Amino acid sequence: GLCLLVLRLFIGVHVFLVSCALPDSVLRRFIVRVMCSVLGLFVRQNDPRLRDVSVRVYIANHVTQFDHNIINLLTSCNTPALNGAPGFICWSRGFMELGVTGSRAELVDSLKVYSSHRGNPPLLLFPEEAATNGRAGLLRFSSWPFSVLDVVQPVALRVQRPLITVSVADSSWITELLWTFFVPFTVYQVRWMPSVPRRAEELSEDFALRVQELLAMELGVVSTRLTAADKTEHMKRLRHTSLLPFAPASSQPLAARPRVPSSLTGAAPEDVRITAMAQRVKEVLPHVPLEVIRIDLAQTNCVDTTIANLLEGRVPFFPESKEAGTDLPVPSTSQAAAASGIQGSVAVPPSKPATKQFAKSPVERHLSLQERKRALYDYARR
């Protein structure tokens, strides 16, 4: 793999220079396609005659960072740059710069003007707006690519690679390129589908959903309602969850570090991790017994899910008494009701209205703090 990587880096420079020197034509695409096969990139298409030369917009699913380059080896097309700063990197990767940095409406207007000139190549658009592995499902298509013209042609793209996965979430295009050079080969299978016209008085959202269903059936995957923003949020949560148990000690203040008992020094790493997570849940919900938290964490393996289960009453427990610890919040009504279904009712003492001034008595200050905590719990539950 390392030998292939070093060799293909030098060959890739020649492929880039050849693609820049030759004009866009059938000869250039043939030469670059042959040179890309040396780089391990093999492109197959099911039936080139299905490609409609009159269609000005191609709609494809997004699998890798180089999908537009691969389809450009088969036919002349341009993909507008949606993310990233314009410049040499954007141009060298094969994106088309429109100079539009505003809203999607301005982008659609620019693409309409571009498509109105018959001499320009067709547009290749990726409505998913984010790459997936192409094996589970399609992200929800954005509606703006279907507002450019009333006729589009779907392009189903499959990518296969031995030993190593094709696409990794949150991976940069440079990393994907190096892995492409590292593996023996990567096969791109392009399927041209019949063109799809817009129906009479059909909205762009309905048009996008219809094309998404057709592509999902062609690929044999699920048509989901998850968007690129959902994927971004999911990756943020994964990074946050993965960093919590293994956060470096120097990046946290001493008071914020999870306290692990000295008896667990020789315990297994999994037990130490569960204990550290249980301590964080205990800091948020100090009235919940630690053993109940550990049992639920062993099943969910997530701090946020365990807190939600405890707050919403999905995990029954008996709140610890005041003598078991100090400064414990009063259990909320829903928590008491959840616990009463298993172990009887829990009496909730009447709350005292929060004082607008700083109370002189410690007891009054404590009651005001408990009321504010209970209000925060109710707000978070809603």
C-alpha cells in the first residue's frame, strides 16, 4: 500500500497536468480515464445511450469527495462549489466557481443564468449536500437543485473498494485521496436513469422527493428524511461522547474531573469508564442511587441517554434520603410518580416561592435553590 501510494502520487501529478493542458473533449476524457486506471480508479457505466444529451441538469447521490471528477470522465459537466473558499484548491478539484456567497436563492438564479447559455456544459448537482457510504440510505434531497430547470436526469452511483471502507464521515478530501492511492483499486459504477420531468404545478419539494424515491429504488437503499444538518449534528454528538470518557486531565479543572474511588485502581478499563460516567450523572441528579445509574449506563453507554431515562421516568428508582447526602434536590412530581408505580408513592414537600432578594437564612437560600433546580428540570423535560 505504501509503495502504491508513493508511486501514484507522482503519477497523479502527471494526470493533473494533462487534465489542465488538454481542452475539454472526448480525447481528453479518454486519456485521463486511462491514466486514472493506473491510479486505481476504474469507472464503469451500464449503458451510455441512456444519457440524454438534451438534459442540462444531472442529479446524483453523493458517496465520495471525487464523485464529480469520476462522472466528468464520462461526460462533460460542471459542479458548483458550495462549501470551501474559492481559489486554486477549489479550481484544482474540478469545481466551478460562481462567485455567489449568499443565499440558496442567489445560487439558483446564477445557475439558471448559466443553464440558459447552450454552450455551457450540463450541471452535476448533489442534493444530499453530504457524502454517505451509499449502503444504508439516501439523505433527504434539498429542493434548490430542482428549482433550476424542469427536467433532470438521475445518476445512480455505486462505489466499491476492497479491505477498506469507501467513505468515512468527517474525513477530509486529502485523507480520502491518500486512501484511494493506498488501496489496490476503487470501482465506480455509474447508472444513467431516464430523465424525469416536472409535473404540472408540482412544487420543488415534491419534485425532489419523487426523484429521491426513484434513486433509492435504483440503488436498493432506503429513502430517509435525514438531512445533511442531521448528519453534522450526529457527528458532533459522536465527537462529544467519544471525548468525554477519555478527556485529558490537563484540559479539565480539578473540581470538574470525575472522581474515581481508589479501590478501582486495578479494575478493568470498562468498569472505570462506567464509574466515571456514573459520577457525571450523579452530579446532575444527586438524588438518584449510584447503583441505578450504573445499571442503566451499562445498557445505554451514554450519559445523556441515562439522564433522559431518569428524568422521564423510564428507569424506576427510590430517591436517596436527605441523610444519605447533603444538598440533594427534591425529586420532581414526574419522578415521584414513576417511582410510585414500583415502590409506592413519594411525598413531595410543598415548594416555597423563590425570593427576589438574597435570603439571610441558609434554609431559605437552600429552598430557593431547590425550587430553581426543579424549574430547570421541568423546563428541560418539556
